[in-house]
Amino acid sequence: MQTIDEALEKLSRSAFRAKFRLDEKDRAYIAAKGEETIREHAAEFVRKRLAPAEIEHDGKQTPMRGHPVFKAQHACACCCRGCLEKWYRIPRGRELTEGQQEKIVNLLMAWIKRQLRDR
């Protein structure tokens, strides 16, 4: 089991994952809504778009932009069940546990916090 820091380090070595960054619009949205609201959004996106055992349009359910959490999902390889399987060995076809969902949300929020800190 890797730590959040280990996961983020590994992701930073992927050219595709490393290209995602929060822009000023994302930063303003986070500042206006607050971290707790962003965490709630992340939890809802994970619960609705990743947690079910079967997902319609898996691999296309997470937009590339439009919400800071969407960018975090792509940066952290938590955008679809295929990426979860490839990067974290979480098999498709099984509903994510509450614990798995919480770990994903924690990873997404850690990435967001780093982005806010490391302009």
C-alpha cells in the first residue's frame, strides 16, 4: 500500500498526469467555495462516477476541465475504473468500498492542496 506522497511522486513522473494544473479560474473557485465544499464535491463525484461496479461510458465519465476535482482526477489517475485498475490495482466490476472512496478523495485533495501551494 503506497502513501499519498508516494502516489503523487509516481504520478508526477507520468508526462500525461503531470500536465494537469489548476488555473486561476480553478483557484478562484476553490477560494470562493472553500476546501470542505471541494472535498464534498470530490466525494460526490467519486461516489457517483467511480464507485459503482458497472459504469456507463467508463473511460469517458470525467471531463478534462470544468471543475478543479476533474483535473485532480486525471492528474491522480482516478478518472475511470480503467485507470484505477492500472495505477492502483483496484479491479473493475466491483463496487468501491467506502474506505477506497475515502482514500481516493484524500488523494485528490492532497493533489489540489499541492497545486494551491506550489504555484
